[in-house]
Amino acid sequence: MKLVDQRARIGRIRRIQHGLAAFAAAKASDHVQMLEANEEKLKQMRLGLATQTGATSGATLASRGELAMRLESAREGLRPTIAGARAAARLREEARLEARREQESAEKLEQRAASAAARAEDRKMAARFRPRPRTNAQGD
């Protein structure tokens, strides 16, 4: 296998690896956004349970208080999950950047190998067409 072909193969592999890393990073980022959106929904639901003006029964107040407490507890439980998801998203993004650097390096090596092969081919072609020294027909 010629060096150019080998470098091209490595370049293709690095592009695929970067694509996979980018997909994983995007998925992790989407997961963080989804968790944050859920936390915001819980917050809005909790705020929606504020007491309304007018007559209310004690049972209604108690059930609203219980529901508010559960919503707040669920929100508190999401915080460590969100922090973990953010850390995972940072790691995935770092892996994506590393894969991108490796891809760029492979592309540069591929370009260098292609230009070196082209130069070698030019030298080979130039060597074939060297003019031969003329010999004297009289034998001198």
C-alpha cells in the first residue's frame, strides 16, 4: 500500500472519529438542555401553586403545600444530575476537539504525502527524459 493511500485511509478514519465525537458531544449538550428545561418546568409548576385569593379549604391548602414540597424536592434532586450532565458534556466536547485536532493532523499528513509523491513522480519523469550525450560518429 502506497504511503499516500495509507495516509488517505487514516484521514478517512479520523473524519469518522470526529463525526462520532461530535455526535456524542451534541447528544450530551442536548441532554443538559433537556434537564435544565425540566428544572425550569418544575419551578414554574411550583410557582403556579401559589395561594389564590378567596376562600379555600384547609384540605386544599394542605394538598397544595404537599405538592409544592414534592415539586421542590424533585427540583433539588435534579441539581446533581444536571451538574453531572454538564461535566459529561464538557468531557465529550474536549473529546470532540481532540478528535478534530487529530483529523486536521491526518489531513496535513495526507497532503504532505500526496505532494511528496507528486514530487517523486516528477523527478522520476525528469530522469527518464535526460538527453544522452552525443557520441562522435568518427570514433574519437
